[in-house]
Amino acid sequence: MRRPRGDPGTRVPRPTEGATCAGPGESCFPSDGPLVCALEQERRFRLPPKPPPPLQPVLRGGQGLEAALSCPRFLRYPRQQLISSLAEARPEELTPHVMVLLAQHLARHRLREPQLLEAIAHFLVVQEAQLNSKVVQKLVLPFGRLNYLPLEQQFMPCLERILAREAGMAPLATVNILMSLCQLRCLPFRALHFVFSPGFINHVSGTPHALIVRRYLSLLDTAVELELPGYRGPRLPRRQQVPIFPQPLITDRARCKYSHKDIVAEGLRQLLGEEKYRQDLTVPPGYCTDFLLCVSSSGAVLPVRTQDPFLPYPPRSCPQSRAASNPTTHDPAQRVVLMLRERWHFCRDGRVLLGSRALRERHLGLMGYQLLPLPFEELESQRGLPQLKSYLRQKLQALGLRWGPEGG
């Protein structure tokens, strides 16, 4: 006997979890059932297929090199890939644009890679007739910055010809090229005659970049004074001279929180006393020193306030003249410059000083200052201020320096 509709004994099946519930009069199917899967597959089959992703062009040689060096987020490309891309490039792919990108990359990241630098030098020689001084200044930049003189025998003759041809057309580019050559100690006399001529100086004085040109010309004049005794041409008039590097360089200011200068300054203060050293003192003709001490001939560290901390410039070779310039004592004091050699003062992964650093140390030595380098490896190995003070004491004593009651 049938039970009436709505009888409590009648059991209505509930849909299982995940089932597809339809409206009245329709059945319910599990969402992962074979029928639903077949319908979904049929629906997808009727849709038009997605177009395949576009094929990325295979870039080789010069094109690959340019693409990599032009990337906005490009920081450091592996050297071997740069070398292989350059080797695969056809001659017509090595355009001035590509080579300038390569030169700027090497200079920016301090990569002193001989194969790449030699390739830039060879390109400059081969393309000499097609290059103007504004492009040449960018190609020459890494050689001076990385302190690398190429083996290419025509490198210097080529640059001298370009300077003779282009010097009057782009004054700033001309001086930039000479700055790179100054770092390499390869200044051509003929180009110096031109940039120190009254006509060239008067021409650049009214330009927007007059100050930077005068600063570079002042550095070139210093190089002539200290390194080119055989030069007999015109010089920069004294009224046109300005301090070369009157403050710490931009890279040092940008990385000041990684520098050892503060802890070295504290070590010297506790070791010698504040009156016996000067920090960040700019000495003529405009080089900023890290730390400077005045030392008597007996090795006593003297209070800086009782001494003239500057050696005469141009340098005087006669000791009597130095003593006369320092009337506070009959003992000609020696000036000792402590030079911090931070990690970023060197070419990457090497022990070669950058050109600007080597130039500054070379000129300070030629002016008569005694240099005491403090390499970053030695500074990083000191654990705490007491150990650093012991390290500085050993360094100063190795030079024969004395301080305190017995040292004056």
C-alpha cells in the first residue's frame, strides 16, 4: 500500500556535496561527474584556440650586446657573455652606439676586462675617420677610470690626430679626453699647447661649463708641473686656476655609511689627540686628504695648530726654503697623509686603483707628502675600536712616528 505524499516516512534524497543543483523539474549532477566533464570539454573544443605567444627573436653578436647593455634594469652582465657576444658580432654590427654602451658599462661597474678594453681601442683606431670628439670622449673614458693603457700601438697616435682635428669644435669633449689621458700619464704636448692657449681659455670662459673646464685645466696644469718637466709651452694663468677636488669625491659621499673614515678618525683621536691630526683637509692645488699629520724630523707628531699643514706649491726642492716657510720651528716638519683605500677605490675583483685615486696619490707624493695607505682588507679585519687603535699604532710606529709626552 502506497504511503500518502508528505508522509513523514517518505525519505527525499539530499544532493551530495559538490553536486550541481538544477531548478524545479531538473536533475542534479556532481560537478566532477563524467557528464559534466564531457560537456565542459565540448565547450572548450568549440572555443577558438588561443594564439601562440610570439617568438622572441634570437639576438646574437652586436644585437645581443646592444639589447643587454640597453636594458634599463641592467646592472651587471657576466663578463664571459659580454666577451662571447662581442666575438660573435660582425664588424658592421659594432656601431659607435654599441661600443659607447660597452665603454660606459665597463667604467660604471669598474670592470677592468682587457679583452673588452682592447676591442674598444681597436674599434677607435679602425673607425678614426668616422668618430668625432664627443663620441671619442665616451670611448676613452674607461681607460682612464680603470687605469688601463691598451696594447694597441696606434691608440695614442690616433687620439692625437683626433684632438688636432676636433679640439676647436667641442671644448668640453677635448678636455675630457685629456683628463683620461692624464690619468694614464700620456698627455700629448700639442694638445696641451692648444688648451692652454689664450684663445681656447677665453672661448670656454663664457660657456655654461666654464667652471668644470677650469677645474680640469687646473688639474692638467698640475700634471704638467709635476710630471712633465720637459714641457715648455703655455700654462694656465694663475688667476684662472681653481681647486681641483676641494671636497671628498661623489662616490665617497654616496657610500659614507660603508666607509671606515669615522672609526679611523675616532681611533686617531684616542691615540693622538684631536690637536695632532686634521681630517678632510684640502691642500694646494686642491686635493682633499683623508687625514694629515705634521711630523718633526725626529718623528714626533706635532700639534697641527703650531704648524703650517700645507707644503708649498709648486713644490720647492730646497729644504731651507721649507724651513723658512714655517717660522714657528727650525725643524722642517714632514707632512704625512693617511689615505683610506676603500673597496670601491679599486677596479672590481682586482688590486688596481682607479685612475682618479692613483692620480691623487701620485701627485701628493710628487708634492712632498708622505703617504700611508690604509687598505680596506686590513681595516675590515679589525674587530672593534681597541684592535683598530693597535693597528694604527703599529702603522704609525713603522714610519718612525712618536707621540705623547716622549714624542712631543
